[in-house]
Amino acid sequence: MRMLSGSKALVSSDVPVLYIDEEVLVINKPSGLICDYDTKEKEPSTITRMCKVQELYGLPRRPIASHRLDKATTGAMIWSLTSRAYQQYNRDFEVRAVKKTYLAVVRAAADRIPKRSGSINGLIQRLKGPGWALTTTKPCSDATLIRKKAHARSDWKLLATSPTAPLSLIEVQPHTGFTHQIRAHMAEILDAPILGDRKYTPPDHYTESELASRHLVPTPDDTMCLHAAGLTFFRSSPSGRVHSLTVCAPLPEVFVRLCGDVSIPLPDRYINGALYIDDDPVKDSHPVLNELGGRWMPKPGATQDRVDMVHLPTW
């Protein structure tokens, strides 16, 4: 392994890195970042943006996404730095060994969500026609449109409801990873589409402009209020012990501001970010971090202060 030279700290990136060790990094994915390297993507492309991350940390190769988030979804996302980590997390996501927690602001007042929590479990389908694609839990009479189907499960919990607008904060833990699963489950099963999700918001719900004018809600422009708030995954230390790491990704400023404007309280760990190792909260240092060569960097600017301390991997 080699160490990063201090000169690399002059490079900046618009993709925040929350956690990095010798084999993985966890970013706080911004809205608009796609998870694939597409040479035809318009700039600033994912290739360009992750190349800056590569340069900032002196990585021998670009990080590789270990799972996917929708383009408009923000939050915690694992990228592998070695082939071993890439293979491990492919397996871990496939067998559901990684725990995922999402926060969503949905279009629903208290009377629209009669229960405080529940589990959505049933058939879901991906339909595709000329120039369009859609995920739905509803039956489809035209079998030629069905591209894939599976049983999908999402556990949900109502965290808060606005006293001034028909909006609520929902925590969702998906146990499967079907395309647009959470978006379809919220819109079709709970009848509570995610704010800003124009694809799955039915016509009988308020439009963005109507919601803003009738309830004084500063709805975000081209932003969907769905955030991958937490990821729990496993890392093996050189001593052979396996540790669970939970990374809580700070919410986007627009999400926090909107919730504040409509008096929806937010958990502090999702405003400022948090790291837990084996369920213990980590502030700055931790023995397991030292073993892993890991760094926790939830605040902007922390990367540049600590980047020269990171051990770098090889493939």
C-alpha cells in the first residue's frame, strides 16, 4: 500500500465522501449522479466526478458502484476500491446482508396514514413499452409489457406529520431491491407518493405548484424527497474480526429546509451524519477505524484535512 501525498489535498470534488478505508468508500450521493460509467453522459458526468474523487484520494483506479440508487435519490452509497470488496458487496446485497434505511417526505396528512407502521409485501412488476417504463404493484393484462416481476417487501414507519401541510415523514427499510420499489409502494399501496416524484404521483394529488400555493410549501425544483439515510454493512479487520458499520448520511439542505418550513422534526443523526461501529456511536476516533485504516468525514472540508492520512488500496 502507498500513502497519499499532501499535494492531492488541493483537488476538490462535488461528491462528498463520508467514509473511506482500504477497500471501500461511502459517498453521500447528490441528486443527478447516475450509478453507471456512461461515456455518452453529458458533463459533468459520473466518470468526471468520480475521477476527481480518485485523484483526491490518490486511488489507483476509479471506485466501482456496489449497488444502485435512482438518479434523483440522494444519500449513502457504497463504492468498492478493490476487486475483493466489489465481489463481497455484490454477494452481500444479493443475500440482503446490507441493511438499508430511507427517509421520504410523502404527500399524506395524518388521516391518510391511519397506522404508525406496517409492512408492504407482494408482487411487483416492471413494465416497459415504446419510450416508457414503469414499476407497479397493479395487475397488467398485457403480458408483453412485463419485463420482470418479483415479490418485494418494504417495512415502513411514520416518523412525523406536518401540522401545516399535508406532508409526512416516512422511514422505509426495503428488504428487496426491485427497481423503483419504494416509490411504487408509497404511491400505490400507501397512497402517499413521494414529494417531487412526478413519475409516480397520480393526477388526483396536488401538483407541485398547487401544493406550494395552497399550503405555502416551498417545494423543491427537480428534486425528489427520497434519501438513502443509512447503510449497515460489514467489514473484516486484519485481526479477523467482523464488524458492523452503520453510516448515516446527512440530508440535503433542501430536504432539511423543507421539513423545517412545515414543522416536521428530523432525527439529528440524519441532519449532521453519524457513524456506528458494532452499534456504538463514533465521534472522531475508534480502535476499529484504526485497524481498518478508516476515516469518518461527515462534515464538508474534513476530507481535505484528513485525506493524507488514508492508506490506499491496490486492486
